Amino acid sequence: MTGGRRQAPPREDVLAAAMRMIAERGLEKLTMAALGREVGMSSGHLLYYFRTKDELLLRTLEWSEGRLGAERARLLAVTGPARDRLDAYVSRYLPDGHRDPHWTLWLEVWNRSQSAAVDSDARDRQAAIEGGWHRDLAALLAEGVARGEFRPVDPDRFATRLRALLDGFAINVAVGLRGTDRAGVLGHVREFLAESLFAEA
């Protein structure tokens, strides 16, 4: 049958399009109307699926994190020294550079979460994203300690502190703070780990 109603694209395609728009045009260009044009849907239809732009952004972040989580799992599953896998974790954690789309989205979602209108479900979902990164890091640290590659630190406490350090550096890189770049940040983090974590040879 021809001339029928056009079928809406799969939700994952909409989220992928939103992420692509952030990467190519910046977050400020991601409106419901612009996204609707990109995927062949009306802004009203998008609102039917996502209710608000806040929900669209959070779902897009969850979708992006799902992909990053799978990539992180592959990196951490590689056989070899825990030290090498920790370096891979740090490299994946940090933004690629100024206006990195994933970090741009992450910062926007967390900024919007300050609103009193944000419900506890949204906050729980954001915490779940952070929890995945934390659990993987703590498990890797525990393995490195058990194998004698790392000093005998408390994995959970060290993971909390390391992620705070990474977040601070990552925000500086993502917003383009003058004098801060990815290569320099990686150098700082590796120096910190060498001083505080790696066992003496």
C-alpha cells in the first residue's frame, strides 16, 4: 500500500541522530524541531516518545553510555597487566578534546539535574551511569592489588578519588580551558598513578 503514514524510526535511530547532531553542530543546535527534521518526525511526535527535552538528553546519554560501557568491558577483559588496562580505562574516560560530544552531553544533563523539577528516577538513572564506571575501576584496582601490581590501597576509596581527579581534568578539557589539553592531562594522571598506586619494581 502506498501513501500510508510513514513509520517512525526506531528509538535507537533517534538517539543516534541526536548524538550525531551534538557532535556535528553542537548541543545548542539540538532542538526537538531540528531533531524531528533529521529523523523525519514532528516535534510533537518526539515529545510523545520522550515527554521533555531533559528526558531526550538523558536517554541519549544512557544510549551513548551503553556503547561506551561495552567498549570499556572489552578493554578491561583483555589479558595482560592491570596497569595497561588501567591506562586504557583512563584514556577512554577522558574526553577526546574541546566539545567532545559525549562530555558535552554529560555536562548538560548534570547541569539540568540541579533543577528541583528533576525527579528521583532521573537522578537514579544518572547515578547508575556513574556506578558502572566506578564498579569497573574498583574491580580493576582490586585485581591489581591482589596481583601485586598496585600498592595495597582500598580499591573503592582509591576509585572515588581517582574518578574525582579524572572528572576535574575532563571538564577542563571538554570546556576548552586555556592551557589544558588531553595530552597534558594524560601526563598528569599517569604521573599521579606512578606516585600513588604503582608498586615499586
